[in-house]
Amino acid sequence: MTNKKIPSEKCERAQELHEILQRANYQYYVLDNPELPDAEYDRRLRELQELEQEFPELVTADSPTQRVGAEPLSSFAEVRHEVPMLSLDNAFDDEELLEFDRRVRDRLNSKEAVEYACEPKLDGIAISLLYRDGVLERAATRGDGTTGEDITQNVRTIGSVPLRLLDNGVPEVLEVRGEIYMPKEGFAELNKKAAEAGEKTFVNPRNAAAGSLRQLDSRITAKRPLQLCAYGVGLVEGATLPGKHTEILQQLNQWGFRINSEMAVAENIQACIDYHQKLGEKREQLPYDIDGIVFKVNDIGLQRRLGFVARAPRWAMAYKFPAQEEMTELLDVEFQVGRTGAVTPVARLKPVFVGGVTVSNATLHNRDEIERLGVKIGDTVVIRRAGDVIPQVVSVVESKRPKNARAIEFPTHCPVCASPVESTPGEAVARCSGGLICKAQRKQAIKHFASRKAMDIDGLGDKLVEQLVDEGLLHSVSGLYHLKLEELVELERMGQKSAQNLLDALEHSKETTLPKFLYALGIREVGEATARNLARYYGDLEPLMQADEESLQEVEDVGPVVAHFVAEFFQQPHAQEEIEALRQSGVHWEPEEQGGEEQPLSGQTWVLTGKLETLSRSEAKDYLQRLGAKVAGSVSANTDSVVAGPGAGSKLNKARELDIPVMDEDELLTMLRERGFEI
Ligand code: IVH
């Protein structure tokens, strides 16, 4: 390295660039409120990189250029924590939390209520960040609490980890403790990409965060969507911090750390219980996984008086939520046949309480998933149930595999109608080739036909469809309109009144619209939006039934695959007969206004992200589509607008990066109301 003398203006410029970039990072990652446009940021970063290349002495550990990842390590060095990193005691119900508060007050000899800090317990990896004179010196994992691993290179790549503290008056030595985690959205994207590339996917965001931090090659870590949230301090020298835990966190925030925006102060233990309840209800909507709430005595003086037992402080308690992952035994695998013949393996489990309910079935998706998991019947498996999502088998505990574990055999013939099961190359799904001969497909087709967004037949639930088909009273969708009162009342659990109600609902459903009718037919890949486009393009059913694949592809959003399914569907004599029978029974609609006037949002692509509060996602999507917009799942240069609710993450960032207009839910509602929707 040459030792050129650095001109002072270059030194000053480098310093200036440090400050600009540092502030921009803070605004972007910590305040979620970037001021510097991305292109501008990139230009300044490049300028600094060039300066540093010219004068390598300018490269400092806290330089904003040092986040991109460095040469791989052969192993991580050991780090001793001067102040041990403790764990937390757990409470699982209100009584245990009340008991904790009683112990705290007994020890303090206090009859008065104790004030607590309330923070979500993030499900990630505990980290210790050591700053000397405001510069990040070392980042270490918790390890066993006394000795951890030096993962500084990796942690540096995380945007929300300050490399240098903001503001003056920083302590000579400051050890910040916090959690590194992967937000749900980033996790989903990471796994999607991994799956597309045929790579291993991560079981949950925590494992993904841990795996990303454990990389010896920090350039890999740099590509992972990790976040830091600070929740405390360890070693502090050369300064006095505020006297309350929540004030210390505010101070950390001033110095450039992200802290949890849900943090609150509870005046007493009852307020803690209320907070736990409230956040439990909000848990699914949060953009990150949490597994409980941490309550900490807020007064640092009181914390000192309370001290520690074994490995946990007496002044803190984690009040856990019901676990979202549990182990259980895979008793058997059954194969279900869906509306389009898709054969789905379903795991039959030894019942287990997970995510707040007892689960005895979980989906195994398809053959590839069974292979990926390497699961066998008899295995102990980990089940995950988060929110209202269908329970999933996420991994196998191979060490617990019994000797008599059996391989899962994918059926070659439909378990319901014995028709051959077929797989299309390149498609993960295997399908029963029986079509409507297959009772299972028939049942699903009828359920879909009757569903709310299709013919909307009130009172015709899934159970009743099963019963009608099993009793031999119903063989096809058109058969619905031939059901008789005498037959219905014979059914178990069916009174005269509900039978009549069902007949009335059936009668009522005959008056429909062409888009609903097309959707109800259950043509593969024809969802509501496609049905609407088809209806608008052809105006009525006859021209659509005659259309060939080429003409079909002229319809908005219809590509060769959908065109093929539509044409194929209408060519089937069985489908033609069914349609004729339905019309004979009186099913009718008004022709659609063909093409019609240009819709206000036609040609535009919108993206919804984050939580919406007034509308559900599918409602918002429906409204936008009715205005002609296409609603896509990811943001790209082709996106015209993004609607972002609370918790929006990487999609929102991407939109900002690409300078795409962003609106919140209120603005969306205003726009929809202006366009004549009554919401
Ligand atoms: S305080 C002495 N606060 O939970 C107190 N921990 O078993 C030490 N965690 O591994 C921890 N969110 O990584 C604290 N807001 C929070 C937390 C939190 C998550 C993790 C932490 C530790 C574990 C404690």
C-alpha cells in the first residue's frame, strides 16, 4: 500500500460523506423515513468508495462502505461476555405472571404497584454489540451466556446496525444488546427464491436468521433481509444512562438503534396482562414473529435491588404465547382429491396443541415436498400453525425415527375413483384423470359452484354437498336445481324449514351474472378476475364457447395456458350438456357490456402490501380489479401504484427505490369512493 499524503480537503470530504451516508442509513433503517433518494445515496457511496480506493488510509471500521461483506472466514473467534448474557424465566398464564409480580413486590417489600416496561419478545438471535468511542468494535452471539462467537463481519452488513453512533455524549464503552431477526415478508421472499432455485428452504424466520448469521462468508449474510432491534445494554463505561429501562431504550434510539415501536409502559401488573392480551390479538399482523411479551421492572434502581437467580434476572419475565411449532407423530398419510383432480397428501397426526388449537391434520402439499422433507410414516415431525394458515409439516426429527418407519407411497391410481393419477412434467401436482367421473372432484366442483363468489347458494355448505353426493341424490352441478323437498327432508339433520330455505336459495341463485357463472364452472386457472375479463371480451356465453385458443389469448391476462384450459373445457360434451341443463333449469344473466368504456385503471398494475384494516386484502383486490387494474404480488418497474398498510416491509422499500407512488389505506378508500363504490 502506498502511503500517499492525504490532502486535507479529501479527508474532510470523506468525513462529510460518512456523515451523510450514516444519516441516510439511520433514516432508512431506523426511522423508516428515507430522505435521500436511493440514486443519490448510491452516488455518494460510490464517491466515498473511490476516495477510499485512492487513499486506503481513509478506510475506517465505521465507514459506510464496510457493509457489503468481506472475505470468508475459516471459523468464528470466541468472545467472552464481561457482563453475562442472561436468559428469561417464562410464564404461561396470567396466574404465573401475577405470581411473578408478587415475588417482585415481596422482595422489594412494597405494597405499591410496580411499573413495568412491556416489549414484544422477538423470535430471533440474541446479539451483543460493543461500541468503543461510538464505533462498532465487535458483535457477538450469546453462546452459552458467558462465551459467544465473534460475528462482527456478518453483523456489519445489517443496515439497521449502526457502525458509528449518532449524537454526542456517547459512553466510552457501550454494549448494546438486542435481537437480530428476519421479518416475515423477507423470509417468505427468501424461501420463494430458494425454492425456485431448487435450494433448501428455511423452516421459519428464526432459523433463517440464525443460518444467515452463521455464514462464514459475510457476502451471503449481506444479501439476507436481517433487522436489528435493541432491547437493552450490557457493559457501559464513561457515562451514566437514564434511570428507567424505557428511557435507556429511547436513548439508544437517539444513538441510532431501532427499538420496538410496540414498546409500552404498564403502571401495574394488570396493565401487563392487558398488554399481553392486546398484542396476542395483533400477533399475526405484526411484520415479524414474536413468541411472547417480555415484562421488565422499569426502574433500574429496583432492578439492581432485585438482582439475579441462576441464569435469569428476578426483574424480568417472558409471558409466552401458545407455541406455533410443536412436535408430534405422523400416524399416516392420506391422499385427498381436489376440484381439479389435484392429489394432495395430508398428514394424519397424533393430536397436538399448537398455535392455540388442537391439530390432527396437516398438509404435505405434494410429492416434491414429501421428498424434500424426507418424511416417513411413524416419524416424529415438527408442525407449525401460525394464524389461520393451514398447519404445515416443517421438518422431521430424524433422531427419533422408529425402526418400523414406512416410506410414503404416492398412489398411481385415484384413491376415490381408481382412475390413473397423472403428473405433468415440470408440475409438482399430480392429478386424478377421472374428471367428473371422480366423486371427489364432483363434490369439490359442486362446493365451488355453490360458493359465495360463484353462485352464492346460501345454506349449501360443504357437509351438505358431501351428504347429497354420498346419498346418491346429486351427481352434477345441474342436479342441484332438480333437488326435491321430499328428498331433502329425508336427510339426516335436515328439517322441513331448512330444506325449504335451501330450495329458495337455489331458486334465488338462478339470477346471476356472466362473470359469476363462468367462475362457478370451475375451469382450471379461471379465477374471478379472468372470468370477468372473459365476460367483458365476449359479452355472452355462446361466443366464448366457440372461441379458439388463439382468440382467447386476445383477452386481457389470458396466456396460452389459460386459453388452453378454457377451450378444452368448453369442448367437452359433458361440460356442454351441463351448461345446457343449467340454462334449462332457469339459470340466467344479462349479457355483459362488451369491451365497454375504458375502465379507469385498465392497463395499470397495483400491489398491496402490509395490513389493511377496513378492507380485507381480497376485497381491496376485488375493487381494484373492478376498476380494471391488475393486482400483482410483487413490486417491479411495471408497478403503477402500491397500497401499503402497517407492517409493510421490503415491497414498500422496493417501491420507494423505484419511485413508485405509494398510498395508504385511507387514500385507497377515498379513491374507491370517488369512483362510486360505497364502502
Ligand atoms: S431481555 C436479562 N428483551 O429472549 C434479560 N430478551 O430468554 C435478557 N428476546 O435470548 C433478555 N426479545 O434474545 C429481552 N425484548 C426482549 C427480547 C428478548 C427477544 C430474547 C433474547 C434472549 C431470550 C431470553
